[in-house]
Amino acid sequence: MKVAILGKIHQDGLNFLKSQNIKIIKIDDFNENRVLTKIYDVNGIVIRTAQLSKKILSKCKNLKIVSRHGVGFDNIDLDYLNKKNIALTITGQSNAISVSEHVMTMMLVLSKNIIASDNITRSNRFSSKETLPDFFELYEKKIFILGFGRIGQALAKRCLGFDMKVMVHDPFIDKKIIVSNKCIPIDKIEGYKKADFISIHLPLNKNTKNFISHYEFNLFKKNLILINTARGGIVDEDAMYEALKYNKIFAAGIDVFEEEPPRKDHKLFSLKNTLLTPHNSALTLECRKRMSVESCTNVFNFLIDKKNFIKSNLVNLHGVN
């Protein structure tokens, strides 16, 4: 049995595969032609952010499963996997805590004006704190969560701990589940109009591309803080820039960009009412360990130990009875 690891993952996952006598091929150079020379005969692939194209996949004649180290899979040709009956899994159990904590951090830093406060303290302007713009509590503020999977639910739990009012929109989740989590199911447009915070937890696909654009920004309250830790492209970056520049909304916390890495002259970099991070909301040490082990376990269980395979981690429905 042979498994390719595309990208660096925590050693815990590699140790698990080694303990099961699985041969590991580590690949850190993602040049398409070089990748092709190394993975043509693998049974499984564990992948982080490298592109897994039809060209590469078509050469993998023994491939049974691709295991994504994470939850997004827009870097993988899913249509080809479906056509060839190859399974695609995600690490659905691993990253909810880290991502939801990252969202809370962004909400607190932006609402409390932490960066500006730090700047005046360091620059010997301690007494000028009276000049800081207004900053706010989370208490009884309304957060609108778009997408109520594991991350959305983990975030809701933390927001409720701050006594926030949690509104949710997810047409694929039974409203009873939303209510049982002490949240309020709400129409998307109504949520946009009422929210003090919006946090996005949706996949990127043809239905969610530019899901939030000029029309939506015109519905938002001026005190809105928008957080996106899901995927770049779900929020129209030009529309967001305009809304932030002209103070149509209060601030934005962005962990993901339409183009990654973003250009060094990206327009959002020029704004003071943004908090930007390098797509690392799920990269705490604890989460990296969990994702490494889970992505490798997905491969092992699918290929060898089907009874312990976590079916909820399966993106498509191929090859599992």
C-alpha cells in the first residue's frame, strides 16, 4: 500500500501511517510534471493546498481515495474523481474549534479597537486614548452565521457564551437543529439587515461565488463587522473594499483571499478598518495535529479498515458501502 503526501503535515499523521506499514511518498515540490513522476502508482493521496488537476489524477491508475487535510476542496478536480469512482474525504472532525476561536478573536480585536489602542500606547500617546473611535461590547449584539456545519455550530456556542443573539441561515440544515443549538433560524435578507456581525462558513462553488457583493453591502448596518474564514471569492473583494473605504460597514476580518497569496499591492492592505490573516485560522498546533491524523486515518480506514471509516467525512458517495 502506497500513499502520497502533497504538502507538509504534522508528524503525528505520518507516524500513524508508518505504524500501519504504509509506504509514504512525501512531495513538497508541486510542479505538475514532477508530481506525475512520483504518484502514478499510489493508492491514496493526502493533500493540503496543492492543485490536484485532471492531468495528474488521470495518471494515477491505482488511486482509490484523496484525503483533504482541511475542509475546503476547490483545489481538487471533484468531477474527475466522481467520474472515476474515487473517494474524496475531508477532516470534518478537526478544525471547528480553531476556526471558531479565530472568528471570536477577530470579532474582539475589531470591536474593541485593540490594534489602535496598542499603537497609541507604544507611541507614548497614552493620554490620547480619548481620541480613539468608539468601540463596543459583544454583549447582546446580533451575529448572523452563514452555514451551520461543525464550524458554524462551534462558533454559535462561543457567541452564546458572550450572551450574543445568534441568527443562522443554512437551507441544508433542519431548522430544528438550529433551534436545538439555541439559535434563531432566519431569512438571509432579514439576517443581513439585522446583523452587527456576520461570519461566513460556506463552501466556495458556483452558487456561493460573490455570495456577498454590492447589493448585500447596501443592506448591512453601518456598524457591521464582517468575518470570512471560509474561502476567498465568497465575498466580492471589490465590493468589500468600497464598503470599507466609504464606511458603509464598520470593519472586516479576512483570513481568505480570492487569489492566494494575495498580491503585495492588494487594495485591502491600504485600509485601517481591516484585520487580515494568511489563511491560518485552522493552523493552531492542536488543529494541525488533529487534521494530520484524521486525513491519514481517512485513507487507512477507507482502504483497509472500512468498519472504522467516518462516512460523514466523505464528500462524494463513491466506494463505501
